[in-house]
Amino acid sequence: MKQINIYTLNYDNIVENILNSEGYMNNSVSASTLGENIKFLDLVAYDYTTYKYVPTFMISKLHGDIERPIYPGLDKYKTSLASEYFEINFRMKEQLCKFNSVLFVIGYSCNDEHINKILLDCIKHGLVIYWFKFGLNDKVLENCPENQLIIVDQKDYNNPIDSTRICAEYLEKLNG
């Protein structure tokens, strides 16, 4: 895989910090950096000594960053239509509509209608979503084909485990 897309609603830099600490090539775009980083949206690293592509991570901050966040509230949807946010959302839709796209959802409340609409549109184009739940009553997308929305439940909702850890263990099982 040449480029791995990460979409986050968080404002912080935790994803970038983790990738940097592990030595992975990455680029991040948000409302405040889109102008300067747009030329790197399709950046893919290549190792000329091994003649192989290096996995490159593209981090898209759908709700902005610390400099220009989208705050929760009544204007959230309207703000997400501003050009600097819209372009990032449109790019997410473009990427997730590609053949064989898979999305892992961790910690999303399903309360952002603009995001839900993108996901539902992408499902119509074949997107498969693995949705890792933390709480028994966590919302997930509705009216999705069963083979395209795979819900991964906790083993014990009375003693829930971090959804990120469950995702990692799930991927290790698939890989191994």
C-alpha cells in the first residue's frame, strides 16, 4: 500500500507525533495548513535503494486543528462547508469511494451529519467499514448492508477495553 489515509476529528497532533516517533513518512492537512500542504496530498515515498514504495500516511483533520477548529454547536455543519474544510471532506469522499476502500472507525459518536452523509455515499460505492464500539449504546450508521458495515463489539460491555486496542488485536488476527 502506497498511501494510508487517516481521517480524524481531533484537533491535537497525537497521530502525527506517534507516526514521527516510529519513523513513518507522513503529511497532515487541516483548515489552517491546507494552502501550504495541498501540494502534498498525493505524496508517496519511494526508497531508491530497495526500489520499493514506502508506506506514506496522509492525515486529514476534518474538524480543523488547534489554530482553526470547528467547535461543536449549531453552526458546525455550516462551518464544515467553508472552502478550507469542504476540500478536505471532499477529498475524504473521493478516497473512500475508490475500489476496495476500507475504513476503521474508532471513537466516533456518529453525531456529525456531514460525516455520516459522506460515509453513506461511500458505502454506495463499495466502502467497507469496520466499526469498533466502546459502549453498548454507541451509535453506528444505520441502513447499511451487513457485509459493508462490520460492527466489532466489546467482549464484555461491563468491562470495556479501549477500542484502539481492540482494533489492533483484530488486525493482528487478520494478519496472522
